[in-house]
Amino acid sequence: MRKQSRWTKLKNKAPKVPDYTCPIIDDVLVKIEKFQNKDQVISPFQWKLIKKRMEQLRNDNDCLRESGIYWHDIAKSCIKNPKE
């Protein structure tokens, strides 16, 4: 199999990598800080929004982990069997 077609095949099977998660983290921190600065309790609505953003981070983290494992296994396979 040609190297280019092998690479394309491997890349197409790879788990998708999520977008940058730092803006989500920043958003959650800003929301919490606003309540803390005003010395207010987080409303149920705001709590639901924060929880949703944190679950999105959990999901994105899981996707990154899957992608890392996938590419790690591919790298090990290429080192063990360089001519495949």
C-alpha cells in the first residue's frame, strides 16, 4: 500500500479532535466570578448553564483522550512494523 493512501486511511479512521477548550473554561470561570464578586448565590438557570459547559469539557476531554490513544497505537504499530 502506498504511504499516502495508508496515511489517508489512518487519518480518516482517527477520532475527531474537538475545538480549543480554553474559551469554555474562561466562560465558566467568568460566570462563577461574577456571582462571587456580587456575593450572590448562583441561580438554578445559571447553574444549569455552567453544568452544561462543564459536561461539554468532559466530552471534549474524552475525545482528546481517544484521539491520543488512537495515534499512540498507530505510532507503536509503525515502529514495530515499519514496512506495512
